[in-house]
Amino acid sequence: MPLTTILQTLRDLEIGSERELSDHLMTCIRNKLLRSLGPPVLPKPKPKPRPKTARRPNISEETWAEYMGMRKKLKRQKAQVAA
């Protein structure tokens, strides 16, 4: 039985106000869609990018500290040249 026929039958029977009928009809449609299509699937959140200064797992702590020291030194030199 089409949903519009059900709605018209309810109108003819004068059951509730027009607003109540539309609410019930929307609920029926939503329930039918959920039964046939299943629950909505939410997209998985994208992982946050790793900060550039985060140490990678395959690099030792000592090597990473040395790299970060060289990086800071280069930044200081560039700042002095720019000034």
C-alpha cells in the first residue's frame, strides 16, 4: 500500500491534526528506509597529520636530538642573514 494512500486514509478518518499526520508519516518513512537500507554509516575521521618535529619510530633518540639541534642552528643562521 503506497504511503500517500495511507496518508489520505488518515485524513479521511480525521485522526489528529495535519501536523501530527505529517510527523507520523515521516517517522514511518524513516523506519522503512532504516529497515531496507540499514543504519547510516558515518565516515571515519581522518587521522591527524603527525607534526614535523615528531620523532619517527625507526630513528634513535640520539640521532633525532642531533637532527633537531642542526635544524635549530640552520633556522638561527637564516634569521641572522635575513636581519
